[in-house]
Amino acid sequence: MATTALALVGLVVAILTPLAAAQSSPESWSLTGLTAQSVPAIWMRDDNDFVRRTPPDGEGFLEIQGRLSVQPGGRLDPVALPEIRARISGSTPGAKPQSAVAVGVSIAMCRYLSPETRVREVSRMAVGKDGGLGVSRDSASAPLKLTLEGPTVDLCIAFAGPARAGDIVSLEFGGRAFTVSLPEPPKPVVSFAKTDAEKGLDFGLPSARTAALVGLSLLVLGVGAFAFWRWRARRASVPAEPAESSGEPERESDTAAEHAAAPEGPGAELAEPGRVCPEHCRTSFVRVGANVGAGKTDFEAALRVLQAEQFAEADALLDEAITKGLPATFECGAWSLRGQAAVSRGEIPLAITYFLKALAGPEVTSQAALPAAMHLAVIYDGLGLRADAQRMEAVAKTVNSAGITLDPEAIKRMQRHTQAYRKALRAARPTGLKALLGRVFHRPRATSAL
């Protein structure tokens, strides 16, 4: 009898030991590097595209980011989205904590999975070759559950309603509690505060296209004025000079007219687009690592203002972060983000330069290379540089394991800016046909009588 009891005890221990080891222990996973910010909108997956979603009340979202990691041999049990909650210290007393509305991963900026996932289907987003995130539901009434694929992922969580700078946010995730505070807004690099009277007179800086058109208009006006002056001078001098002696002065006037028509205005100084080299066409990339550089604070502040679509301030903060010093991986990311800010401002030549700097970095990551290659493919295609566009498409295809695409409206804006830049380049570099027409329309009139 005693032998039978010992055998049963041993069998129970043998069955329960693996089960206990498989359970998610408090030490098996971690959520570190938490940051929080208020954003006006989030980018959410819609089929194969990502679209910009704003809340119905127009107040924005609270966005929390952090690195979710699973220790070797550990696991993270699926976490239901309603159980991911956040409570803001400055909210109404007695208010219930907010449940997460969406989860996603950070690739240059946060991209979210759609909560409209069908029953028993998994919506996933891969990051690199060994990481990813997925959401699924067991039934129509069951809540969405978050699952981690791989050892680590840069997690993004969105909650309805914004928070104020300085508020303390309590986050509940996977049965644990975390505390994160919203940073104070960054000080502007340059103050642009104006009175109401000054704002009424502010017409903004002219675009590159406007500057090129104004330059060409002034050039045409100058040539016309010179031609009119020459016509008046020749008409006044015809009676005093024989007809046959008027040829040489006219040829000299033609030479002066050709110099006046040369592209010496603003368009002549228009920057040529940078071109793709073999160093920009990487096929392998390094991991991000930790940001331990002196410019870490400026880099993180730039991400917040870039998410809030304050592109000029973001560019200035990223420039400051690069100047102070960043790890090589984060410096490549900073150049890629500066390129996105330049594209949003319509500065196409500058955006090309920044994106190529990111791709040529010695330790470029897939997170920095993907947006740079995708934007450059659209820009080069708009400039008619199809070979360069194909090289960038190949780089983006190598990196883009998650099927990420650019926003269609952003592509249209970029194409408009690129067309304006292309027209300005053509105006600054007249073709042979334009030069020939210029010579025909400015040739001297015949002075000999028939």
C-alpha cells in the first residue's frame, strides 16, 4: 500500500512540475523604458495600409511606449486588452481607469493593429526576423488578447483621451502595475510668439516653387526691359549710320542679351538631388540597442513633437541631438526622422540628403532604413530617376517584412512637392530646345531695305 501511494505521489509531481515551469512567472518578462505622451491621432492598420485615425471627440490619445521583453526560457501569457488599463493622476476624482483601445509596435513611430479582428483570426505585425506582436479573439463576445512573438518588441499602447504635461500615469499590464509621468513640453529652440497684429500680417515663407517662379518672372522682365532699351537705342541711331555698318553693333547687343538670359537668378542655385550609391543599398541591418548618448533627451523630445506634427521644432531638436552625440544606430534614426520632417515641410532636396545619410550610416537599423527607402522611392520616381527609385524599392522590400505602406495622402503631398522641385530644376537648367528658342526670339531684326 505504501509503495502504491509513493508511486501516485511521484506521478503527480512529474505531471505538475512541467506545468508549473510553463506558467508566466513575475521574472519571466519585463516592460522597461516606459514613456507617455499625448498625440492628436494614431496610425492604424486598415487591410494592407496604415491610415491616420483621430478620436470622435477630437481630444486625442494617450500613448505609452516601452520595451516588452521575455527572458530566455520564460513566457508571457496572452494579455486581454480590457485588462491593460491606465489611470491619470490629474483626471476627475473617482474616475475609472481607461482600457487600451489599440496596441502596436514602434517602427520609427507607433503603428497600431486594428481592434476589428475577426473571430479566431490573428492580426500580427512582424518586426525584423525574430520579433512581432499579434492580437486575436476566441469568440465574437471575447475580448482581444495580445501575444508576443519573439524575445522583444517595442510596444505601443493607445488609450482614449489625452493627458496633460506633468501628470502621473499608472499603467496596469499583465497583472503588474507601472508608473510613468508625462514630460514637460520641450522649450522651443527659437521663439516665434507674435502679437495679434503681427499674426494678421504674417503670410508665411514662400515655397521653393514660388521663389523659382518669382525669379523667372524677374529674369523675363529684365530681358524685356533690356530688349526695349536696345530697340529704342537702335531706332535713334539708324538715321545717323549706314545700314551696312549696323550689323556688328547688333551682334554685340545679341551677346549681351544672351548673357542677360543666362540662369543667374535664384533657380541657378537650386540644389541638385543626391543620387543612390552602393553604400545606400544595404541588405543586412543591426539591432537598435540602447540610447546612451548625450543627445538622448533631445532625441526623445523630437519624437514627441514629430508625433504632434510640429516638424520644424522636431528637426531642430534632432539636429541638437546629433550635435551632442548619439549612438551610431540612433544617429541613423535621427537622420531618417529629419528626412520625414523635411518631406512634411516640402523641402525635397534636403529630405533626399537626410535619407541618404541615414542609409549610408555604418550601423543603420531596419527601423531607420525602411521609412528612408520608402520615401526615396516615391521621390526618385517623381523626379524621373527610375533606376534610383528601383534600388530604393529593393531596399524597402528587403526590410519590410510587416507589409507597411506609406499613407496615400502623404504620398500625394510628396508627389506634388517633388513635381514642383522638378519644374524648378528644369527652369534653372534650360534644355537645348529652350536655348534655341531663346536665340530665335532674341535675334536682331534686319536693317537693310529690300
